[in-house]
Amino acid sequence: MSVAVVPIRSGRSGFQRFVTGYGQEIVVALSIVALFIVVGLYNPRFLNDTNINSIFAGNAYIAVAAIGMSMIIVAGHIDVSVGSLIGVIATISGTLAVSGYPIWVAWLVPILFSIAVNAGVGALVAYMRIPSIVVTLGMLSILKGGLISATGGAWISDLPPAFMIAQARIFGVASPVYFMVVLTILAALFMRYTDFGRAIYAVGGNIEAARAAGLNAERTTVGVFALHGLFAGIAGILFATQLQVIQSTVPPNLELTVITASVIGGVSILGGTGTVIGSTLAAILFATIGSALIFLNVSAYWLRAVLGLLILATVLADMIRRRRST
Amino acid sequence: MMTEPAVTLNQVGKSFVGLKVLSGVTFDVRPGEVHALLGENGAGKSTLIKIMAGLHKPDEGEILVDGKPVSFSSPREAHHAGIATVHQELLLFPELTVAENVFLGQTPKTPWGGVDWTRMRKRAGELLDSLDSHDLDVDARVGSLSVANRQRVEIARALSQEARVVIMDEPTASLAEADVLRLMDIVRRLKARGVGIVYVSHRMPEIFALADRVTVLRDGNHVGTHDIGDVDETKLVSMMVGRAIDKLYPVKQGTSGETILELKDVSYRSIVRNISFALRTGEILGIAGLVGSGRTELALTIFGITPATGGAILLDGKPVTIGSPGAARDLGIAYIPEDRGLQGLIRVQTVTENIALANLKRLTRGLFVDSGKALAEAKRAITQFGIRARGPDQVVRQLSGGNQQKVVLAKWLATNPRILIMDEPTRGIDVGAKAEIHQLMRKLAGEGLAILMISSELPEVLGMSDRVMVMNSGRIAASFEGKDVTPEVVGAAMTKVSARDAA
Amino acid sequence: MTLSKLLRHETILALLTVAALIALAMLSDKFFTTSNLLNQGRLMSEVGLVALAMTFVIVTGGIDLSVGSILGLTAILLGVFWKNVGMPLPLAMVAAVVCGTAAGIGNGFIITRFRVPPLIATLATLALYRGLAEGISEARSVRGYPEWFYFFGQGEIAGVPVQLWVLVICTVIAGVILGFTPFGRATYAVGANEVAARFSGINADATKMWIYGAAGFLSAIAAVIFVSRVTTTRSDMGTGIELDVITGVVLGGTSIFGGKGTIVGTVLGLVLIQALKNGLALSGVKGDGTIVVIGVVLIAAVLAGAILDRNRGGS
């Protein structure tokens, strides 16, 4: 006790923290880069403007929806109805647009609808303690059935050109790309720097501890579902306005693609961890793989099998990593 | 020295669904004192500290902070009043970093209102430094930390809330000895800062080393509050149990027969290391040791949950391989696990279903479970063991701890075991049921059953065992027989840090 | 006491089903005709078969989202084994069912060996198995099966559709296994508390392997019936069937948290759904519109259960 030992506070450099904190995101990003290089060397047409634009713009709505889904999964829940919801939003939006309402109404009303629906789902989950998978399963039936019985799956055409926000280009880049990038950044900042964002991680990680820390778990749950509704709403508008017509049906398997993007991007299905940047990168990775298979002359029919293997590999790696770290 | 209490509970009472768990208890903590709270499980300690922490509202009585009456409707309000809790189950977020766990819910903010990560990490570092925990990385995921380090995170969390009173609920229950010493050092630092500490523990040496005053509860009532200098261990124990301790245990018979189970150099990874001993019929062999000493892990290895990775297990002199609990059961080995709610029982199922669970093979006639026979066995068990249940169809969740333990016992005795391993056989059980279980154990041993008993309670080990083995760091540190067994020698063997492991 | 508690959900459901049947019979005179009812039985057989296995899966606290994909994969393999590989059709049927069962065992392996949560494991294999079906078939359908093959999906025995016989027999077997055998007891125990089940000498992993394998097997049997019924093989067969199946099981009172549920409940849930679908269609509601009602009934049933539980003071 004679000489005071000056202790060295152990810590990590910014770079180390970045690598350990964003491991999965870095892996996904590097995979995208590697794919572009390898496929580009094999077939340079892969790298031309049109193709890159179609990879990014055509799938931006999936990335936007995956942002909200990631928040839901981080909070310890799941939403299997998001695909149906996006179909419903697109149809409401298109119907409003062709019925002579102002364009902004056609954009805004469906988004508000989406927020309301999801807040309702969140309330059932939070206050009535019904598992989210059950509520959203029911919601899926209601939305899908309601859509088809109301429209008969008809096509909406003659949409006003000003409505087509997803077809706009700024500096030669399609607008959905801007939506995707800006919303991802905003959501990432929100998740990292606001109390609400941190509360989502806390509630998903250990709901008892969150309550003991004075957080209102129920309100957080409703809030995160409402936020998810916002992102699903925007995704629905992007989906509705990317083509000249809107088909009033539910895009097949969309919910699974969205959930998968979140999970591949590093969001643990067990809740409490993951980022929205990862899910956006994963959505881009899927689109890139899909396009790459075509350019590599691999039959597009094998796309889903490749994705399936990819999910499985990611999940197994995650479980093995987890078991080692605890 | 007589400062005004920081927090006072005055004549508080609390009932749950008509059951009175606390009545007329008065308790206070002064700044800079350690006030130990003692009592058996079910005495009302946890209810009392939950009332203080704002998790429960008292039905009667009042809470005073600095002499002024307050009413907490949430843990958050208790935090604001300066009361923080270090929970036994460590309420932390495993996926988040140390820094965020310390500050969650009250994070430092940047001027534009966002979470200030830089400042948060720095302040978390400072808090941990003040707890002499310089080695704890503020960026580490809490899920990757040891129990002792998680506990330091919780203590840092309490300090970050400027807590004036810190409630510690059995903080050393799952710590290794070296960590216990460090924790005691931290408690003294808090005390020096003027923080009042409510210290709940069963471990007498800690209480006598740390506490200024001690309060004992029994059956929800306040038995007494004394300065630590005015009491000794015997007095405290008799206050806790309400009678003298030597009447607690049945008379030993000492009629052990021949060796039935023999372990030779049995190991499981590096957790159970080179264990050799023999268990004889008709004896109770007690295993003492701290949590983490490998005693439960040894039981799990014998029972086939974590099959041995080395050495040999001999049953009746013949080597056997025990690869699963099913295999252990078929060899006549039964295990009454440590965690009744998680490992012992299916709480949502009935008494009958639980008792049948380990005996499905025997209860099956043809392809089907003979539910009449299962019911008859459950009824017989209820009478035989005096299980206080409404009937065999009652869901076990609704039974008291002692009766739940009897259901677990009944389940395993129905398999007609020859070797019974009991891990903490009386944890969380009231005094009456405890004595019943002890008598039953003695009776079973008298009938020729070989019993291996693991216990954290030294009096239980000494009172029940014919022989005692002490485990430490995965090894058998010492064995005692007959008059050699004294609390001192057993305690010394438990806590001795062997040179091999310290290095 | 407990029995009445256990039966409570099933009793409510049975009353609801009877009420729906009466209402539908009054709404449409076509509803309560033998031919309509038998035809409805034919239509619910495929979902019903899978739902039997799904009841076990959910009782263990798991879920299997890949059943629809296993159905599609089995259907494709049946066609490929017969037409492209050149196996005799009976052999192709057996081989395809073996593959479907193997797919289910694969799920069980991932779940038990790597401790992957069933939701995520089967989400992955949902994509994988469907992807294999698409890749193998390259969107080509297989047609022109021999006449005798249509017996399974279109034939009748004693005036009752063949697949309804299959469903009834399998229902009885599943009900007996879950209700009266040691395996059934183990299934409930694993779902209610897997750790305690293991500590009681039950081999939880083996129990789950059997159950996921059975889910693969019954999905494969459903695939054969499906192909036989619609006379063609396509890779998108069974898409979305998992949702119908899970809805039926959960509506039947099986807790998504595990440990609770009965085959009787599942059958009632399925009957109620099919009756509502059919009845609404007969009263003029268009095709898919009927599934709105299913969604509402599902949420309402679970909500009612949650409120009942709360009032009873259970957790």
C-alpha cells in the first residue's frame, strides 16, 4: 500500500469498438463489395448504371420496411403481416390517387393508416399480452382477405404522373435510393442516440430489468409498433409508385424477405441486439445476389435456395458465436 | 454516531392474495451504516426490500425518507429518493455494454438532446474506478461478464443514481471466495462515502465482518434489531428459527453398509476434476463447498446431464456409463435438483403429472400411460409424505416450497432408486417442512438408501451427514468423518484458496 | 377441477362451432347437404394433416414455418422422380415422402443440435426447401399422372373422400398419442419446462426430432394428396399453408408458449375455419374475403382467452 498504483482504465480504441460493435454489418457490406467485384470481372455489364440503379432502387422499399422490422425484432417481437400491409397501403394510395384526391393525401393517408393499424397491434401485444406472432398472423388474414374481397385483385392504372414519387430521379439516381439511405441514417441515429431508441434495446433485451430501470415497457412496445407502421407505410408508397400500375394483391413472401433482411443484417431473433444499418445492407445484398445470379448465368430459379442457405449459415454462425461467448 | 435514519419503514405490513407476508415491521437505515437483514426464506425479507425499492406498496404503515413520509408508486420514484437495489438475479441487459447498463434510463445527454456516448463511457469508467474495478471494460457486453463483474456493474449503476441507500440482496450468494472479499471491500468503500447499506445475507462471517446493526425477521414479523456487538451467531440463529438449533436434526444412526457407488478420477472438462470417493448404502454423505466449487456440477455428472469426460464410475463394483438422466434413472440413481422451479418441477402441471414424469416407463401398460395407476401413486405419495395439497389434481405452482419439494422427492422415490442425490434439499423451505424432510432423509438412509447431500448451509451439512466431503475449485479439498467434523475445519477447507488455482 | 379448466377453451370453441354451423345452415340451404360437407372435408384434409403435427410442434413450444415448403418440395420430387428419374410411380411416391420426412428431420436437427430458435430455423428452411423446389423444377409443372393415382385426391371409399379417411385415421392416432401415451406426456413436459423434463429423465431432443420429423412426414403425405387432387405438380404448391395451419392450431386452444393444447381443439379449430370459409362463400362473400373472418376469429379467440386468464388471476 506504499506506492499508489495508477491503474490503467482498460478500454477499446474507436476502431476496435467499431469492429466489435458492427461485426455483422461489416461482413454484409464486404460481401456486397466482393460480389460486385467478382461478378463485375466476370461480366462488366453487371456494373453499368442501369443494372446498379435497378438493384438499389427496385429493392429500396424492402430495405425501408426492414428498418421497421428490425426495430420490432430488437424489441423482442415479430410482424408476419407486413407484406399484406404493404399491399393494402399500395392499393389505398393508388385508389386515392385515381379518385382525384390531392397527391399528398394519397401519400399521407395510407401511411397514417399503417401507423394506426400497427399501434393497435402493439396495444394488443403490450397490454393484453398476446404474442405478436399470433396477432400479426390474424392481421395478415384480415389485411390480405380484406384487400382481395374489396378489390378482387383488380389493377389500378391511369395513375397521375406526379403520384409516381418512386420514379423520380435526382442527379441520375432514382428517388427510392435517397429514401433508403436517408431513412436508414435517421433510424440508425434514432436507435443509437435517443432514449426511446435505447429503450427498445432495453425492453427487448430484458423486460424485467427495463421495468426495474423505470422504463414503461408497454408504452415502448406500442411506440415501436407505431414506428414500424411508419416505415411500412413509406415502403408501401415506394412500392405503389414504382410501376405504372398497382396490382391490388399482396406481394408474395414479402414479409419473409423483410424478416430475413433484418436477421441477416445482424438483428437477433431473441431480441435486444442488432442495427438498422445491417438490415438495409442485407436487403441490398439480397438484391445484388439476385441480380448476380442472372449475370453469372445461374438460373434465377435457384435464387431462393441460395438465400435459404445464406440465412441458415448466418443463423448457425450466430448461434455458435453466442455459445462460445457465454 | 447516532445520525438520523436516511430511510425508515414504520410498522409496515403487506398481504398477497389474503396471505399476510409482513406485519408491523419497523426497520431503518442510517447514512454510512451497514444494516444486515436476516431471516429464513419466506420470513419476509424480500417483501421488505421490495417495499423499500418501490416495487410493492405496503398495505399498512409508512415509509419515511429523511423523516418525511413518502409513497413510492414505482421503482423510479424510489430511485429519485436515493434508494437503489442490487438485485440477486442481477437485472441487467446482457446485449448492451457495461457503460450503457450503468446509465440506462438516465443517460448523459449532448447539448442537442442525444445520448452522449463519450461522456457516458467516461463516467462509467470513473464509477468503476471508484469501486476499484479498473479491469472492467466499459465497452464489454454485459452478457460476456462473470457474475462478480455483473454485480459490480449493478453497484456502479446504484452509485450513478446518487444513491444514499443501497439494498444488497444476497450479494455473495453466487460469488467465489476471492470475489466475496472484493465485494466486502466495495461495501466498506460505500459505507465510507456515507451510503447506508441494507445487507441481506445468510452468511454469518460476512455479517459479523460488515454489519453495524442486524435485524431479524421470522414469519413476516420483526423479531428484533441489535447492534452487532450485542449478539453472537447462536443468538441470531435461534432468533431466525425460533428455537435452539441442536433440536433441528434427527439423530444419526451410523449404520452404513457396503459400497454401492464408487468414483475413480472422474472429471468433467475443467469444472469437475479427478473426483474419487465411495458411497455406501445407508449413509448420508454430505458435500460442502461454495457456489462454483463444482459440487452441483459433480452431481450433474453422476446424473448424466453433463456426462463424465474422464475417469470411471462404478456401480456395485462394475463400471457403468451414464450418458443421460434416463440412463442414470435406469441404474437406480435419482437427483433432486438445486433449482426446484426450473429443474425439479413442471409448475403448470398437476401433482399427479409431476410424480408420473420420471416413471412413465413403469406406468405404461402396452402403449398407453395407465392414468389410474398414476393417480393412485400420487394419492399414496400425498399421504405418505404428508404433501399438503387440495388433491392429486392440484397444479404444483400453487403449493408451498416445502410441499413442492416433497412432490419432487415423491417423483424420484417412485423410481425406487438405490442412490439419492439431493442438491440443496431444503433451500427456500420453512422450518417445519425442513425438519420433515430431514427426518425423511434419515429414515430413507435407515432403509438402506445411499444419500449424497449437497448443501450451502453448514449447520445442515454438519447436522445431517455421516461423513462430509468438502469441494473447492472442482476438487475434493478434504474429507471428514465422525468427531473430526467441526464448522471451523469445514469452513476452512471450503474457503482455502489452493496454491494451484491462485497461480 | 383441472379437467374442466383444460376443457374450457375446447368447450367454448365447440359451442362456437355449433353456433356457426347452425347459423350457416340457416343462411344457406346448400350448406347442410352431404355432398357439400364431404367436399369441405376433402378441402380441409391437407391443412388438417399438417395441423395434427403442428399441434405437437406448438405444444413443445416450437413452431414450424417450413411445412408449406416441404409440401411443395415433396410435390416437385414426386413429379421429378417419376417423370425425369423414371421411377415407377409408387416408388416415386415413397421416395418423395421419405425426402419430405428427411426435410422435417433436418429442421429437428438444426433446432436440437444448434439450439436455433424454431421460428428462425424453420424460416430459413422455408426459403431453402421452397428454393430447392423451384430450382429442381425450374417452374415446369409435371402432368399426365396415371388414372389410378387420382384415387388419393379424388376417389371415395364408402362415399367418403379418400383423404378424409386418411385425415380421420391420422387424427385418431395423433389424438391417442398426444393424450394417452408416454410420448404425449413427454411432449407436454418438454413444452411446459424443457429443463425439468430433461432432469426427469426425458430425452427432450429425441422427442423434438420425432415431432419435427412427423411434421415433415405429414406435410409430404399432404403433398401426395394435393398433387393427386389437382392432377399436376407445381413448385408453389402449399405456399402460405403454414399460416392456415398455425391459425387452426392456435384457434384450437394450443398455447403458442407451449405446454398446452389438444388434438380435439385443433380439429374444432379447423372445422370452424372451414365452415366459416364455406358458409361465407355460399352466402356470396367472394373467395379470399372469407379469410378476413379467420383473422378476426383468431385474434378474438386468443384475446378472449387472455381476458379469461386475467380474470382467473393466472399469469
